[in-house]
Amino acid sequence: MTDRVLVTGSYGQIGTELTLRLRGIYGDANVIATDITPAPELLEEGGPCRYLDVTDPRQVTALAVENKITHIYHLAAILSGNGELNPQKCWDVNMNGLYNILETARTWKVKQVITPSSIAAFGPDTPKEHTPIDTILRPTTMYGITKVAGELLNEYYNQKYGVDARSLRFPGIVSHETEPGGGTTDYAVDMYVKAVAGESYTCFVTEETTLPFLYMPDALNALLELSAADESKLIHRTFNVTGFSASAADFADAVNRRIPEFSCEFEPDFRQIIAESWPRSIDDNDARREWGWKPSFDLEAMSDDMIARLREKETVVAANTENSGV
């Protein structure tokens, strides 16, 4: 039987690029992109796109059964910053959505469910440096609480029902393709976007704020490599992954070295408290041992690629605008 893949939250920061990668692997027709907003042209032209509210169990089950889904990448979620603005909605989407996905997988024998967790699962009591996979998980945000509960729910469904549910604790994700979606580490993307556009930027955390990050190509590789990993060799169900750690000032400096006219000010808002509750660096040795994880990008390599890609996009937009006569 041909593998058929469902991606929830497909139009978000990770979902858009993951859907494109999956279509390259499984074929355009075999990867169904879903979300609650209109599909971007980039995805709609390449394969099936459907409306899906993951909090509605009937919609989730119907879509999975009708399309004979074998693998689910469940990315639909309310992120940390937006989650603190509406914690009730954050719980509903993040927890009830995951429950509906796992119930569908259990009932209809879906082969595998892959879900992102987050460093938000940690908290103020977690060791800040080289944070291990097995440690204190006492987050102080609703987003973090849902991620801890989600990790446990994945393990429960695996142990009790045999559902092959796997999860990654992502750090901040940096991408040139899709705009950030309300996360605490969005500044790491915004600096590059503003700089390439010739604009200044006001960062919402302090210069000294240091967090772990992962460039999108590495994040996508991590999801695909975890999915392909031999289950018999996995000791854990949830894994830490990271690429590098950097302060907000490190990001600003990296941009400045490439775009000297860029200027950045630092005016922390409510997200500063969230950032301070997270680790400064992550120990991902379990992922390296159990399924061969290894990132390719550090801050410098990522900065080179980010700026080059953003400039390419600007050139394309300018050319399209000129050709349209606008």
C-alpha cells in the first residue's frame, strides 16, 4: 500500500516547508496539507490542501479515513507568545488537537504520528546549561504545559495501544520561507527580514538573552530522520535537538557583519519572562546516539544562507512587480 501522509498546521512556519519536502519524498498527491486558513499558493498548486480544525474529532477521523492516511505529522498548535495571550485556546488546540490525532491513529491503525514538542516544556527549575532529555519539567506557560502533557500522552498511547508516536523538543526555529507565528524566538527571524528590507528592528528580549536555535533545513531533517529511525533502537519517545545557542546580541552582530547599516534596539516585553524560563543550551546526545542526529548549520553558516535566500526572494518580488506594471 502506498504511504499517505497528513500534515496538520501545514501553513505555518515549519508546516509549509515540511509539506514541500514530504511531497518530494512521497509524491504530491500523497501528502495532504491541512490548516484552518486559506492555503498558500505555494502549497495549493503542488498537491491537495484541505481545511481541518484539529479540535473537531469528526473532521480529523473523516479526513484520515477517507484518504487512507498512514503517517501524520501533527504541527497544528498555538505557540508560546500567542498562548499566553489566550491560554484557554492554547490548551484547546494543543491538547484536544493532539488527543484527536492520537485517537484517530489508535482507532484506524495509522502507522506513525510525529509531533513537535519544544524547549518550552522545560521551566525555571530545569538546568539552564546543556539541559538533558530526562530532567525536571515544570514550565510556567500554557504552551509549555501542553507540550509536557503532549509528550506524556504520546508515551501513553505508545505503551498502552502501540501507537508509534514520536516527538522532538525543538528550540527556536529560524526560517527564511515563512513568517513567524507568535513564538518567543521570532526575533531571530525578524532581524534578518528587517535588515534585508533596509529597516531597523526593535527586539523584544534583552541583548543578553541566550537560547538554543535550529535552522529550518536542520529542523526538517530532524523530523524526517526521526520518522525513519529504527523503532527497536529508540529508548526515548521524545528527543532534544539543537543546532547552536546564541544571544539576541549575537544575532544582531551576525546581521551587522553582513549588513553594516542594520540597527537594532532592545526593548523587552512580556516574552522576556518566557525566554528566561527556558534553557540557554541543550544536550541532544540521546538523539545522536539513538538515531544519528547531527545538525549542519551554526550561527555563521545560517546567517550566510538566511541573507542570501531573503535577497533572492526580494529580487523575485521586485521582478514580478516590474513585470506586472505595478
